[in-house]
Amino acid sequence: MERTLIKDLKNKIGESVTIKGWISVRRDQGKMVFFDIRDRSGTVQGVALPKSPAIDVAKETNREFSVAITGNVNQRPEKNIDAEKENGTIELEILEITVLGASETPPFEILGDTIGIDEEVRLKYRYLDLRSPRMQRNIRIRSEFVQRVREYLFERGFVEIETPILTESTPEGSRDFVVPSRLNPGQFYALPQSPQQYKQLLMVGGMERYFQIARCIRDEDLRADRGFEHTQVDIEMSFVDMNDVMETIEGMMILVAESMGKTIKEKPFPRISYKDAMEKYGADKFDLRTDEEKVTGVLAYAWVVNFPFFEKTDDGKWTFTHNPFSMPIPEHVEWLKNGEHIEDIVTQQYDLVCNGVETGGGSIRAHDPEILRATYRVMGMTDADLDERIGHMLEAFKFGAPPHGGIALGVERAVMNITGEDSLREVQAFPMTRRGQTAVMNAPKPLEKKQLDELGIEIKKKTV
Ligand code: ASP
């Protein structure tokens, strides 16, 4: 028989139906067995009556079995109606149960809030944790967020383009994850920290409006709001200035958040200079919500602009504050080219802050090779180093590069804001543990000798 979704049962009173899902609750009352059965759409109560042909199977099943159940949808007698409960006016009289997948007793209570369960256990059995109401909700909200972002961008002429996962180690900031090359022993790819250079090359390639739901991989210290892998809504646009990019993103965040039932504190988003933010809040991320707004889940966005381009490293050299590919404000281009007033050069960078965390950041880029060269010279690179590191970008920009700029927004952080979760791991299907172990599967782990030999790799000292 065709499958009926549980949410549709209330329209099928008096009919015989087959539902498929999991047993949430089973109460064996001796003669009768009661069940709560759930599928992706909802939960319903079912009962196997004493004379039901299903009574024997009903006694053998248990929580978290996956089952197909055929029965009649009945209106509950007045005294049994539970108006508070989903499907509280109906009950499924069970005539047949087919066990599709038996279940051992789960290692933790799935229908409760699994947040209190030891995280290592949750992640080892993540597929069970994902059945919990909280994770079902979070992962579905994440999917809806991405869908709405895509819709917004497609409507505005953006093209979704994938960029390589095996790429070159880049001078962009964090530590790279590297992948050995079998064909070129002793040589390595890096997993992308962001698609920064490829998206700029797509602008040179005439794509004009790019986006990608891009996986970014950085070998960083793990924290609640930071994992090795995260996902960005990555965007790049040609023939734009700062305002164009900021307005596009602001429009997107407003539409997406409001369509998902959130309230935004202030529109248009306030803009504040880095200097003022530091003076007023002591940081470039700040929370504009009142205590009451924190409780009610209001989203307080703000832009931070006018960042210094460079800062001093511990060993006294200059380095970029955000992104080496950025463009200084027009008034400071000459300073950059001449290597003057380095500490005062302001970059065309914009960061999006929401409820105290940085949820995105981007910039207008230096599409003139001379400006990009000047940035790297400030950072102490010789022309030879520079050609080695970014020679391909300098080369590309010789061929009619359009002015361009972009931004990247953290998907996890946006979904954390929407769901009110405090940890990135609550909005990822298979996050890593705090110690960098993969969920369910066993990585990292040593390679077999044969694999190492093929890669020409010898392990110096076994640290496992
Ligand atoms: N690539 C930058 C990042 O990952 C964002 C951008 O400037 O577009 O932070």
C-alpha cells in the first residue's frame, strides 16, 4: 500500500493507511500495546488491540525499530482526546506491523534533549543523535537557510560555481591541511581555506556574479564557534563598490532571516568604523541587543568598516589585518604604492557582526597588479617571493581584470544565530569532537605502510 505521511492522517479518518517510520514509545499494557510512531512529518499514537492480527509482532518490537504499519485511522472518543498533543484527536488502530529494521536499545534517550549527553557518545552515535528533535530541527533549519540564500542569489543573476578542493597552499592566514600527491612524491596539495583566489579568477573569467556554498578547511585550534571545517556562503561580484556588495548581502540576510520568522533589531544595518567600535565596545565584534532582545531571539546586525589594512607582527614586520587581496580606500592607494604611512592605510574591508560574533567579512579587491604587488612589498616580500606566491594572480590581472569585490558569510554562525545554539557542532550533521576526531568514522588514523610507500612518505616518529 502507498505510504501516508503522519501529518496527513488527520484528513484520513475512517480510512485504512500504511505509515512508515520509527517507534518512539511503546507501552505494553498486557492485552493491548500502545505506540507513538514518528516519521519526518510528525508523530501519531497507534494501538494494537487484543484481537489485532498485529498483537504478536507488537509485543516483539521496541523503541527505535523502523516499521511499516497498516491500520485504520480512527477519531478518538471524546474522553481520550488530547488537544494539546499533535494528532491528539486521532489514533491508528494497528492491523499489521512489518519490522523494517530492528533496533538494539539506544545508548542514550533520543527523544529527550541530547545536549546533556556526553559529546563523545553523541558523536560516536551521531546517526541516532540526528533522530533527536533538536538535531532534526537544527539540520532542517540549516537546509532551509541555504535554500533561501540560493533562491535570493539566483533571482539576482548569481551563478553557482564549484572551485577545486585540491588546491595550492595559500598565504591567507591559517594553517593549511595538506594532501600528499602520489604522482609527485614529496609534493602536496592544500585543502582550501577559502575559495578566495579562484573566485577572483572567476571574475577575470567574466562570470560577474559568483556564489558557492563553499567548504573551508583550516587547521585551527578548535573552539565552540570554530571547527576544522566550516561552510561559507561565498560571493564575488564584478563592477561593484563597497556599497553594492554590502547592500546585496544586507538584503539577503534581511529576507532570509525574516522569512524564517526572525526579528531584526535595526534596518538598514548600522555602520560603524573600526576606530569607533574599538573606542565604544573595545572590540570589532559587539552585541547591540538589550537583555530582553537576547531572550526573544532578536538579531542585531551591524557593519564594521574602515579597518586598518596592516598591523605589526610580533617580530616587527607588517602583515595584513584581513585579506591581502583587498584594495585600500582610493585616498590611500598612493601611500601603499610608495610604502608610506603604512599604519594609517585604510582598507575597503567590511565585516558583518551579528549578536556579538563576526558572521561575515569581505572586501573590494586590488585588481591592479601594481597595487597587489605593493601590498606584498609592504609585507617584506621580494619580487621573486611575490611571483612565486601570487604570480598567477598578477598574471591574470594583466588581462582586463574587472574591478571586483566580495564577501563570505559563515553558514554555521548564521544558523547558530537563527536557532539560538551556542556551538557550531549543534548545526553540523557530522562535526568533529573537540579533540579533532571525526564523528562516527575513525579519523585521523595511521596509514598502512603500503599507502605511505606509494606516497613516498616516511613517518619520523609515531605519535599515536
Ligand atoms: N575569503 C575571505 C574569508 O574567507 C572572505 C572574503 O573576503 O571574501 O574570510
